[in-house]
Amino acid sequence: MVLISPATASSRRVLSTGLRSSLQFQLRPPSLALRTRSLSTTQLRASESQQQSRPTSSEGKTDKDSNDGFRSFFNSTGWETAMGASFGVLLLGGAAMVYHSWYKRHVLKKMEAAFDPGYDPVLALAKSGDQLAHVRIDPPRPEDEMIRSIVSGKEAGRYFLVMGSKGSGKATSIIEAMAAIDADGCAFFDAHLDPTIVVDRFSESINFSNNRDYLGNLLGLSDLSGMSYYQQLERALHKLERALITRKQKTGKPAIIVMNSAHLLPRDEEGTKLLHIFQQRAEKWASAGTATFVFTSADYWVYDVLRKASNRMDTLSFRDLTRRQSINVLRGCRKQYWGEKPSSQDPRVLQEVYEICGGRLGLLNKVARRKDMLRAARQMVEDDMQWVLSKTGIIEDHDDDVMDEQKWSTCSWLLFCELSKKQKELEDLLEECGGRLPAFVNADTVEDPQYSSLAAQLHNDAGWYKAKASPVPGLTRFTTAALRNDGDGDDKQSGKATTAGDNGNDDDDDDDDEEEEATAHRRLTESLLTDPSMDQEADIRGADVPNPHLTWGEARQVMTRPDFIMELDHLNLIHIDRHHHIRADSMPLLRAMRRVAQSEGYADKLESVMDRVSAIESLGRTRELLWKEQGDGGRFLIKKDGKGREVESWTLLGGDERLGRDAGDGDDDGDQ
């Protein structure tokens, strides 16, 4: 028996394996042979390492199984799919972040582009209407010059409320000023009764889409669905503020944002909230000089809301045209519409049309479109009269169901009759003065500074008639003392300057420079048009048609129902300016009121309706008591105690019994 050692057996196995490998190498191609040789060498080394180790141990099998498991997992299709999906998600997330940052910058750039020249849609509409008449006012109104200064960005540091009756030319003046500079730095939008539409119009004017073009909306990633329009407006204003700051750094001029017809906002809590949101931004932007906000309104309530929190707000009032300006406007419109030369126009017709329509720019333009201007003006008065009667007509023998409506009508006509009476008095005064009030109203033929006005300063030939300003209590005493102290100080300074010689001249030069610098600053910060002491409208301006007014306090006394005043203003029956002066909304409307108030028997009719209203109210306050049984002596038993004794009773007395006499006394006296 031949014993073979383990080493010899293993060597033989290795040798036999090598022989088989060499035979396979000879039969295979060269490339495969090289690969087989490398594999055999590797297997040889692996076998040697296995011999050195302990192949029978359980730990070696566990490591081998785990390594094989990892290799199979990383080489599996699931791993490749997971890695591909993860890489796609990361790539998509990175792209979304890049797009989001780009979109935010894009929104700000779009807002900046909204203030570039030629962008505003209102300007495009104005340019497309070149075939329409452009009214040229001669001489120019100072209000138009102020609007051009505001729109051009020269009135930084404040914001404005432009007030005026319907048709006075507020929006036209702003649009023409924007067209003159190609709407550079301007945004214009109209108010509306629905706050959501206001937000949309404002967003459109500043080129902000409220994230409607955001691609995340396709995946439902937008958070606008749960936002109110107040929050949407606040977000738009916040982004606009960043864009305005960037624009101010580039151009150095404030942007102009115009809300036209702010009186169209709802007159409730929602409208007040919208105005306050815009006003807060207007105050903030005016203090920084980044933007100038402009509100236009034909109603008083907007001014009443804004003035409560206004620090930098100035008010600009648009008034009616003068007689000269109105005649020139009529001539220009007739030439534009009908090709009439000014020489062929009858001046008497123009004067009568002005007497009927007044200086309202919109009404003059409307009448000039008609072939027969005089007939159109008279028809306008007739239409206004019927419209006023449809709103405030009185009914003599009205039923108690319409008592509240008749109370509104009678109180309104008390105000209308008072305005009509005042206009007649002013017309009589004009006739006494030859159709024109003198420019000097003092007995010494010296113009009283308390009668001064803006038009008198701008046009020396325009005589104004205005009620004399009431003195401020206690002001004269302090003013006199201050003037006395200033005079003593000036005397002392003049004495020092006389002894100082050349040094005094240098001081005078410095004072002159300081005065010039102060004057330049005043020109930038003050305007006669926005000075509340200079923009009051007079009842009579020279040869103009009288337009009387009542103060709010006087109107309360006349109407006895002050809660009706705001509603009359909202219906455009009256107009209230910032000085709380109440006038008829237009001259044709005042003519219509006078026609009704001066009709025969109207005063008695108004008095009878007021008595009817009082009687119905008295009847409503009266209570009727019905008694079924009457006691002895005409007494009505009211209450008894537990024993049946009378505790309380009433007695119905006639006229004689109330006077304490018998019914027969009067008859005896009459017989005697």
C-alpha cells in the first residue's frame, strides 16, 4: 500500500488543473488564452490563500455570503432604478430652485418695465384717439400746470388728492400730462365698486400677474388660492416697493401712480380698508421719495377718509373755467367738430350757452358736439330738472308709506331753494355793478389782502368777490407783540450794521444768499394751488356766472337733517370741496333747481308737504286707548284693592270740565 500525503494530493490536483488549462489555452484564441492564464494564476493564488486559512470555519462562509450579497445588490436592476430616480429628483429640484430664483428677479424686472416710456395702456388708448377733439384751454389753467409738475416727478416728498366735480377735467389733465412725457415713470388705473377688480387693475398697471404665469401652478404649488384680495394687494405692493427702490437708484426720480375715480370704491368698510392700504404705502413712499401717489375723486367721502391719517397729503381742487376760457373752448370745439371759423360764430350764442352751462369743461365739450348748441343747452337743463324731480320730487297728499322718502325730498329741496335764492341775490349784485364786480373792494380803492385768491394773483384783471375772512380769536394780540419785538430787533441790528462798516455789507450778502436759497426750497415744497388758504373758490369771479355756496354748518341748519348731505353728494346733486363748501354739482343743475324753486306756488307746496310729514309723524307717536265700560260720574275704574275698595281711577274730562266750569256757563254768557 502506497501512502499519499495531503500535500502530494493537493499538488497533483493543481498539476492536473494546470494541464487542463494548458490544453484549453491551446484550443482557444489568443485573447481567450491570455484571459485563461490570468484566471488560472488567480485561482492558484486563491487556492493557496485558502490553504493557509481555515476553510472549514463558519466565519469565512458568512463573509463570503455577505460580499456576494452586496455585489449582487449593487449590480441589480433595482439599485440602478433607484439611483436614476434619485438623480432625476435632485436634478429636478435644482432646476426648480434655479427657476424660482429667476422668476422672482423676472417679476421685479417686469415691474420696472411698467414704468418705462410708452408702456402704459392708458397712454396707448389716448394716442389711438387722435381723431377726437383735444380741448385747448386759453389762458391755461394753473391746475394743469400743477398736474404736469406732479407727473414729471418734480413734486417729490408728498402725495396728492385731486378733487373736483364730474367733468371738470381731472383725468383728462393727467392723461395729457402723461402723454407729454410718453408716460415715463407713470402707472394709471381706475377704481371700481368691486375690490377684486381694483386689485386686478392695479396689478395690470404695474405689470404684475399675481403669479398666474408661475409654472408651479401646474403642480398645484401656488398659495394664492387661499389668499384674500387684501393679501394679494399687499403682496403686490411689497414687490412693487422693491422695484421702485431699484428704479429710484437708476433714474433719481420718483414714480407716479394714479388711482382715478377713487369715489367709485364701495362706501363701506371694504372701501375704507383699500384706501388705507394704498395710503399707508403712499405715505411711506412719499417720505422716501420713491413714488408719488395721486388719488382723484369727485366725492367728499374719499377726502374724509384720507385726511384722518394724512401727514404728507396735499389736495388739489379743479374748478370751473372762467368766462373767457369757456368761450375759447367753445370756439375751438366748434372748429374741430364742425369746421366753423371763429369769425363766423355768433358771440351772443356763445355767451348764452356759457350762462346756461357755466364753465364745466365736460358740459361745454358735450354741447359743442350738437349742431344747435343753444337748444342742446336748454334741453340739458330740462333733463336735469326731470332727473332731480325723479330723485327728490315732493308729493302733497302722500301716503304714510312714503313718509321717509318725502322727508328726504323736503330736506333736499330746502337746501336747493337756499342755493337758488343765493344765486339770484348774486345776479342782482352783478347787475348793480354793471355785470362785473370791481377788482378793488375796499373803500380806499386798495385791494384787501383778505380778499386775495389764486386767480387774482395769476390774472390781475380777474376781479374776485369773496366773503371776508373772519379773524382768529386771540391772534391780533400775539401778532402785535411779535411785530413789536421784531421791529425792536431790526432797529438794533440796523444800528450795529451802521457801525460795522464793510463787515455789515458782507453780512448782508450772506443774508441775501440765504434768502435766495430759502426761496428756492419754497418753490420745491410749496404751491399756491395746494395752499389751503389760496385755493378757495369764489361765488363770483369777475364777469363769471355766479356759483353760490353754503358751508356745511349752514346746510345743517337749513336741512335739519345733516345725514342727507353725503347721499346728495354721492348722487352728484351737490359738490363738497375740502373747505366744506357745498355747491350745486353743475350750473345746468342749479338752473334746473331755480326753475322748480321759482315756479308759482312751489314754496306753499313745499310747506304743505312738510306739514303733512309732521302730521304723519305726530300720528305715529299718538296711542289710542279704548274703554269698554264707564263708571259712575264718567270715571274709569283702573285698580281696586283686596277688599274691593277703589285705589286708582281716571275721569274723562271735556273742554269745560278741564277749565273747571259747567257746560251751561258758556251758554248763559252767550245769551246775555
